[in-house]
Amino acid sequence: MASLDDRIRSLYPEVSRLRDLSGSPCLSLGVLHEAQITHTAHFGQVDINKPFPPDDDTIYHVASLTKVLTAAAVASLVDEGLLEWNLPIRHYLPELEQRQDDLGQTCTLIDLLSNRSGIAMANALWGQKHGEFLLSKSQIVQTACHIEAVKPFRSSFVYSQWNYALVTAIIEKVTNETFGTYVRRKIFVPLGMSRSTFMHPDGDNVATPYSIDDHKNPVRVKHLNMTDRTGFAGGYAMRTTIKDLLALYQSLLHAHAHELRQDVQSTDESPFRDVKAIFSPYIGVGTAAIDGIAYCLGLYRTRLPNNLATSSVNNLLVGPRRMPRIGGNSTGLEVFHHTGNVPGYFASAFLIPSTMSAIVVLTNSLSFVDPTDLVGQLLVSQILDEQPPHDLLKFCDLAQSASMAAYKALNLQLQKYKTEKPPDLPLVAYEGEYFNKAGTFIIAISQVEKGLRMTMQHMPLTSYHLIPYDGNTFYWPANRNAEIEQSMWPIPSTGYHKIVFGANERHGIDRLTWKHDPLASPEVFGKRKGTSTLSLGKL
């Protein structure tokens, strides 16, 4: 029988083809097996204008692969006596007591880290386009106090970055350090992760971020300004390398095995504590029972045979019924995994404690399809000596077709309900500043030729040209290519593209409503008094 290394090398042509079909300029992969780093490989080039291939030290933004580090940081602080797993988080963030729901009164660190608090995604409140971060760190908790809970507490999985933003705030409060400073001191330095950071990395060996347009051409995009300065570092901010990630997972798996074997909560000479808690499932994902597909603390846990793409955009675009099922000969085996997605990058990690294995795949583009997930599944099949999934190449076409169809349907839907009814008031009446309930987010509206300019937080790059749609409703047309060129995450939602203004007879336009989160109710932004004086009664 061929060695694992030979079996992995035999996949190179398919890996290269998956990268080519996705449009990603480069791809890096690494394999840990039986607790040893056994294989790394690299394809393409870090920048389309520079003939340099990636290597073990090339830095990628790995986005949500950060989350298991956040869980590990909390476990360390619990061990130090600075935090408690099951103490309501209002004890650490008293501002949350203004919420009278479970999130404000009962929610714990376990609830946040397992994404079972029910809080909405509300991604538009922190980032939309051109890499601009829209909130200051001091505004994070106050904003979260007013974000809707869209699912019942502890009964549903809602993947929201706000859970990890609150955990980040708690870590920084009890340590009096930034999240990145604490993690560097407790984890990066002990593990020799010298190329890992929560800031924009320096140097030439950094994978340039791209998004892939409708013709599969790479388009250079801005780095997302998600750093240790933002307050969201614990959910999304890590930049790292194949080499550093393999060192991280090697140590994490070693600590997990030791804790299980010795029935303890710590491992000598390891930076990790209570890894058993991190690897425990807390909530089922989607319609799956908790013993099938679940979320732990910063990791998904899937029991085979099953679909391993739960955390990937591939699952959303292609649909879970079409995704391959892995592990027909490995019934009951647990795989822990996560993906990271951000304009410019995809990342996937798969951990198999029973074989002390880890697989990491990184690319430098946001494409129609997530090649890191597909390549990762190929590698998992080799680790488990399973039949590799068939026809993975077809998923690239299926995902692109699904994405294109979603934007076509979006534009048809927008045009279907667009009318010739003009705005109820002169455009100047809509001008002004509109605030969310927390008072932390400003939408500024100004008049431009034949429409309105909508600017978020007075940041000029995060702005939209609104066109009359139907009376007091305005919109901006959907165009995937234009959106990805602005470092936007494609969102084929009609509600996201429409702004509805509200008025009363005495004061005229006094609010706008925007459904920026598909799971949440449309959010109302009230108009600041005195920013426009034209009312319905003056017409």
C-alpha cells in the first residue's frame, strides 16, 4: 500500500485543478498525522504580478480559524481564576444588564463561544466594503446591547461574530491587555508561532488578497481592517501561516489527548487548559441533532459518515444534499473543523483526534467556490484511508452557477417591484443623519443628482448611490462584479439593497428602515432632529 505521503502527492493534479477552477492565485496545504507534521505543499503564486510561489511561511488571513484560539484564551483565564465558564456575562460587562432578555441576564461564556445566544449576525454594523471597519472598539458592547435576538436562547445555532466580539471585550477587560497581546504572550510565543499576528502583517511573504469575478478573473481587493484594534479580533483577525497553524493544532491535539487519557484539565508545558471543554459539543447545527453535527467552542464537530462542509460556503451554494458524505468506513469517528471566509481569503482546518491528525488548507481569494474545503475533504479521505469523494470538480461549476443564479434572481426580484412612483418629497427632505437605537451607528443621507448618497459612519469609502424605487423607498442595483471589486461579501438579498424612509405629517421624514440581516427584523434608524426641516405639511 502506498504511503500517506505518496497518496497525498497523487492528489496534486486534482488540487491544482480545483485551485484553477476556483480562480485562486495560490493555495497552501499542510498535514499533521500521528502527531507529526508530515506534509506541506504549495501551488500558484502569492501575487498575480509577482512570480513567487507561497511557502510554509506565507501569511494568509484565516478569519474564523481564530475562534478556537479565543476559546483557548478563555479556558486559560478560567484556569487562572479570572473568568468562569457559567457565570452570566453581565458580571463582566454590566452594560448588558439593560437587555432584559436571556442574552442580557443569563448568557454565559459557553453560550457565546458556542454561538447559541441567538444574537443576530448584523455584519453590516461592523463592515461592508473597501475593508473599512465601521465601529470603534468602545462602541462594540453598547451596540450589542441593542442587536436583536433572532432565535430562542440556547435552542438554535446562529453563527454571529457578535458572540466573539463580546468574548473579546471580556478578555480585554479582565486582563487589561488587548486580545492580541494576551494570545501572543500565552499561545504564540510558547508555541514559536513567530509569523502569526492580529495586525496587518509586514514583509513580502504575504498572500495578496483577491476576489474572483464572474469570468473567474482575480480582482485585487483591500485587506479587511479587522485587527487587534477593532474589538472583533477574537472572531476574525488572525493572520498566520501553514507552519504556525500546524504547530498550533499539534499542541492542541496533544493537550486534548493527555486530558482524556489522564482525566485532567491541564497538561504540563502546554499553553492550553481544559481542551476537553473546547472539544465538547453544545448545540446542534441546522436541523442536525447534537450527536451528528454540532458546534463546540470555536470548532464544529461532525460525526462520520457525514457532510464535512457544514461550515463552508460550498454547503450554502451547492446545498447539503449535494455535498459528498465522508467516512463510510469510519462510522462514529469525530472530525473537528472550521472554515475562515473573508474578502480576499478562504481557509479550512480539519482535526481528527483519534489519529492525532490535522489538515490545513489556505487560499488568497474569495471565489464562487471554497477550494480549501474541497481539498481538505480530499486529504481527510486519505488520512482515514477512505474512498476520496468523487466529482469534486463539478462543485466548482455548481457553486458558480448557484451564485450567478442568485444574483440573477435578485435583480429580477428588485425590478419586479420597482415602480415609476416618484419620491413623496423633494430629495432634500431625505437629507440628514440617521442613528441606530444604540446611538453608535450613523447613516448619513445627502442629495446627489437623481438620487441620494448613503454614507456609513461618515466613512467616504462605505457609501452607496441610492436610486428612487417606489415612493419613499430607494435602492442600489445589485451587481456582483461591482460589489466584489469593492471588497464586499456578495449578499444576494433584496432587503439588503433597499432603504425605506418613513415620515409623519408634522416633521416629514423622520426615520429609515434597512433589512441588512436576512434573519433579523428590518432595523430602524431615527433621524436626528434639525437635519432637515421640509415636512409633508409644507408641500
